[in-house]
Amino acid sequence: MEIKTQSDGNNLTITVSGRVDTVTAPELEAGLKFGEATSVVLDLGDVPYMSSAGLRLLLVAHKTMLAKGGDFQIINVQPAVKEVLDITGFSNILHLV
């Protein structure tokens, strides 16, 4: 898995490539540091698979940004990951673009 971040003032974009599963979730968790960002975009365009460990991280990130009064968006969700988000009800909680 690869994680790239790009910051533009209070806007932060995090791009993830590869599978997010039990093995790689700790790496993603370490990469989900928002600092002073008030707007975070998580690009999952190159994530073909996400396990429950990854789903937990999405929910934590969402709650973290809500607590800060910020915005957390997830973009470019692949069909297999979108299906998991739909089945679990996460697509109703998270802001998918």
C-alpha cells in the first residue's frame, strides 16, 4: 500500500493505493493525521479492496473531522469497495463523492 498526502493550507488530500486490510490498516492509520486541516479528501481511486479494519479507520477519520467541525470526503471509490460501504451502511454515514 502507498499513501501520498498533499496539503494546501487547511485542505488536505490523502491518496491511497493498494489493498486496505488487516496487514496494511496500521500504515493507513499512521497516514491519517490531519493536523490543522479543516477539509480532508481521501482518494480511494487505487484501492481495489477494503476489509473491516479499513472501514473502522474511515469511521474514525469521519468522527475526528466532525469533532473538529471539519469536512471529510471520500472520492473515487472503486465498485468493490463501494459495495462493502453500501452493505455495511457506511455509505449513508460517510460523505462519498
